[in-house]
Amino acid sequence: MALEAQLSADEKTLIIRMDDKFDFGKVQDFRAAYSGIPDSVNTIEVDLTETEYMDSSALGMLLNMQKVLKGKVSLYRITHSRPQVLKILTISRFDKKFEIE
């Protein structure tokens, strides 16, 4: 499965579903997933259900997404993290910048 982006039915949430690896190789695809989103989007959800590996470049991509969409999107959510990925997010204090579910 490749990275996949989908708008919710009400077009207020963009869901980005990552595949098994969230690393530097996903930079272009990740950036493309949130560029050009409709003005109605106020929430970005990054679904990590399938993600088994995440590196520091993935953390940078998440922060860059927030920087690029500042003032447009009000809520950033990371969902369905596996324990090993959740540990990386917690150690990196991403729970202070993202809602983690």
C-alpha cells in the first residue's frame, strides 16, 4: 500500500494514511498529500495503522506540515500508532504539538 490521502465526507478533515515505513523516501508523497487542500479543511489526521517504522525525517515532515498549513488548519491528529511508533512520538514530545490517539 502506498501513502493515501482522503477527504472526509464533509470536507473538513484530510486523512493521510501512511504505509509501513514513514521515512525520508516519503517526503514528496507526504507533501503532495496536503498541498492544495480545500479551504474547508480544518483538521489533518495522520493515520499510522500500517506504520511499523518511523525515523527522524518523518518527525520533520510532520513539523513542516504544521508550518506550511499554519493559520489554515487548527487541529493536527496522529491516530492508530503502534507501540514502537508511539514511543518515538512520546519521546520526541509530539504529544505537545499533535493530538495523539
